[in-house]
Amino acid sequence: MHDIITSGDWLPYTFVFLMGLSMLIYGILDGYDLGVGILSIFVPEDNLKDRMIASIGPFWDANETWLVLGVGLLLVAFPMAHGIILSNLYLPVALMLIGLIFRGVAFDFRAKTSDRHKHYWNIAFFGGSALAAFAQGYMLGSYIIGFAGGLSGILFGILTGFCLMGGYALIGAAWLIMKTEGVLQKRAVYWARRALWVGVAGILLVSISTPLLSPAIFDKWFSVPEIFMLAPIPLMTAGLLIFLEILLQRLPKENDRHCWTPFALVIAVVILCFHGLAYSFFPYIVPGQLKIVDAASAPESLMIILVGTMVVLPMLIGYTAFAYKVFWGKAEDLHYH
């Protein structure tokens, strides 16, 4: 690592870290509310559906701010990479934005429309959440294989799209276990146990395909001593997933004990998976095509951007922490006045 990072390269790597942190936080926070939107289709009762949506009501809009920050940092700090990534992902990005718009509009309109039309907005809420999650999974798959075209690249992107939908459903179910009680909490436990297997399939898919598609990544994973240094990541991930399955079999418990544990375990798994991907692609920002240092803006520009980021980032973290502190506890019915 010290041979790759020199003393003059700290700015580009700082921005890669900040951008990665933003996307990781976005994947966790907006992942659970997209997951709740996906799971909402399985609840026919309006009162339970309202409670599900109320659980994300104070948070969902602010969660998307992390996506704006991550993409903004990519644009201003790595314009060359931004051009390559967005030009290859133009269609799925457009679909993701359409999905997010539909979800946002449906979130408000379903609570204000008449009962006769509420069903259509419920479908729009589910459809927008599912479309945004699928598009993000497709983008992840395309990025992993270096935007390789052809039928195989499209099929791989579709597969990762469905796997990410399952992963979001898992974290959404874990969120509902923590934020709800009674019948809805029991259903969330059932959904979590089913979605867990889809999430495991997605992790295995990415873990197997990534080294097979790239000889450089294969060497980073399976060379000595790298294989021994990397081994704790898959071992810890497997251990957490097994523990999660065992825990879900015993939930809900008396006095709602350990209701927060599934959500914490899923977050830990996401962080480990993200760390594995970051290790695999380093020092490239576009896998196999463009290195971090080569894609970075001029140091003078990065320094100015860094000052602005150091102002915005603490404010965003502070607001997020404050919102979760204020609205902590079990979800209540969402009301509009």
C-alpha cells in the first residue's frame, strides 16, 4: 500500500474515502427505506401499510442527501471518472431517478388522496422503490465487471439488480423489526428470514464473479500473504449471517429484547462487503481502466473542494444524528394536517 500512495497523493485518496463513505451511508440509510417500499406490496391491510411508511417518514428524504453528496464529490473531484461512469450508466441512472421521483410523489399523495385512489399510489410507492433498487443493483453489477458490454454483461447486471433488491428488503425488514411491534413485527421477521437467502446469493454472486472476471483481483485475493490478510472478511461475514439466521428464528422476544440486533448485524455485513469491494478495486476508481490519482482534479481545486466538504459533511452528519435521536422509538401512524 505504501508503494502506491505517495505523500503527494493524499488529496485524491481523501476524496475517494469521503466519496466511499457517502455511498456506504447512503446504501445503508436509503437501503432500508427502499426495502420498506419493496416490502409494502406484501401487506394488504392499509393500517399496517401506513405504519410501515410511517417508520421511514421522518428519514427517507434526508437519507437521499448522502447520494447527492457522493455523486457530487465524484463530479468535482474525479471529473474523468464521472464522465466514464455516467456515460456507461446513463439508462439505469435515469431509471433510478424516475423510481425515486415516483416514490417521493407517492409517499405524499397516498396519504392525501381518497381511499378510492390510494391503492394506485401504493402501487406507485412500491414500483418506485423497486425500480430504484433494481437500477442501483444493475449499476453495481456493471461497475464490478468494468462496464463490459454484450449479453453477459446485461444479464449479470440484471442478476445483481434483483440481488440488491433482496438485500434492501433484508435491511428494510430488519428496520421494521426494530421500529414496529405486534403483527407487523412478526411479519418483518418472516420477511427478513426469506430476504436473507437472497442477500446471501447476492454476496456469493459478487464474491465469485469478481475475481473470475479480473485476473488482477484474483491475484489480490488469492496470493500469499494477501489471502491470509483478507480471510477474516468472508469468515466474519459468514459468521454474522449465520448468527442473524439463528437470531431471527427466536424473534420477537419478550419485552422486545434484541429487536435492534438484526439491523445492527445487517449493517455490519454491508460494511464488510463494502470493504471487500474497495480492497478489490484499489487503486482504480474505474475498475481496470482509470486509477484514482490519474482521474483526480488539480491539487489546488481539490484543496478548495475539501474546505467546502469539511463544512458540509459535519452539518450533514449532525442533522442525521439529530433526526434519528428525535424520532427514535417505535413508529406511530403518519398524519398530515
